[in-house]
Amino acid sequence: MMTSNDALCRISPPSTSKTHLLWVPHAGGATAPLFKQFRSLATSRNASHCVNLWAVRLAGRESRFSDPLETDMDSLVESIATETEPTFDDDDTLVLAGHSLGALIAYRLANRLLQGSSLPTRVKGLIVMGASSPSQWTQNRDWLDWDDADFADELDRRYGGLPAGLKQHPDALAMFLPIVRADLKLARGVASAEHPVIPVPIRAMAGAEDHVANRAKMQGWQSLTSAGFSLRVLPGDHFFPVANLSKVMLTAETLAGGEG
């Protein structure tokens, strides 16, 4: 359950635009890289002024450092939905985007908002990045319960997700591992759960060098929409999305306009 009042974090400055992109980061991810990339885009005038950028700040990091970590997907999605509904106006449009584990959360959130909220007409699309479709996520997640040393090695092997600097600082690593471990536990049972078809377009993005979720694995998202699907390959490995923020924002702008 979310306990802070800033689980939804505004990345871009307030504007008159009625289009909003809500980004859910990867397991262990935070909002700081998005802030940095958006500032870079704004400085170079490559940021879309037609899209307000928001991010979900999960528990255990940044301003939510003291909040209890969440390991139940249904509870997490309900908490985000409860905060999302009153944040946006009746005439706003909302596009959801998620990277890796964040894509699963964004998909579940989209379904929740479309089926059981005041927002169904405002949700215009879903952007999934670097994530296999839900049915393809492995059922065997016993490695999430391994001791820290073995868990860290397996995490690095699977995702290449441990920065070199973090490995050299045991105290920082000890703070990071419980966060990413809890995040990844959110996906337990995902493969065997029901995967409703959503009535909004899905736009998939894959990294050309991503060995975690390649083009073939991402194609499975096509079966989860009744409103159109496309798949785009962008430069980069599994962690390509933030560097391609401008492309994601432009895709959101297109979806919000009912195009694409």
C-alpha cells in the first residue's frame, strides 16, 4: 500500500497541454534518470511541449525511501490507480508507458483504469518497452529468494542490471538489492494469471541489442489489444528507453491524438 503523497511524480513542468504520459520504470528503477534526460531534451529543445511527463515512484527509493516495499501486484496497481484517478481532469488524455517489469505494471494499470474507474475514455494507449508479453514471463522465480551474493550475480547475468560502481560499494549494493528483489517479486504468478485484451492501442519498443526481451518476445503483446499494435526496434540494450525518451513522448502524443 502506498503511504506517501508523491507516488505519482511530475517530471516535466506544468503546462496547458491536456496530454499526459505516465511512465513506470524497470525493477529497481527510480525517477532521477527521467528528470536528467528530460532536462537534456528541454535544453536542446527536443522535448515535446505537447506531452506532460509523469513517472510512478515505487516504494523504497528517493522521497519514498522509508515506505514499505510492495511485493503484491494487485495491491500495487490498485494503489497507483487510486492516486491516478483524481490527479487528472475529465478532459485530459492519458498514455501509459512501462519498461521491463514496469511494462507489466503499466498493462495491469491500463486494464484497471479502463475497466473500473472514472478514466476509461481518457486512457488512449499503452507503450511497452523491453518486456516480454505477460504469458512469456518465466514461472520459475526461485532465484529471487537466494542469498544476496547469489541473487546479485544472477541479476547481473539476466539483465546486466548492476552498474559497475554499485558493485564496488557494498553498502550501496546492500540498500539496492532489497528494492529490486521486491520489485521482481511483483511478477510472481504473472504468466499464469489472466491477461485481458485491452481496447486501446499497444505500441511496443525493443532494444536492438536487448537479450532480455528481443523483437520476437515482444511480438506477443499483439494478442493483448483489440485496437492495433506496432513494434519498433530502437538502438540500445535492455536499458534503452530513457535514452529514447523523445521518441516515447512523440509516440504518446500520436496515441493521444487517436493516430498511429
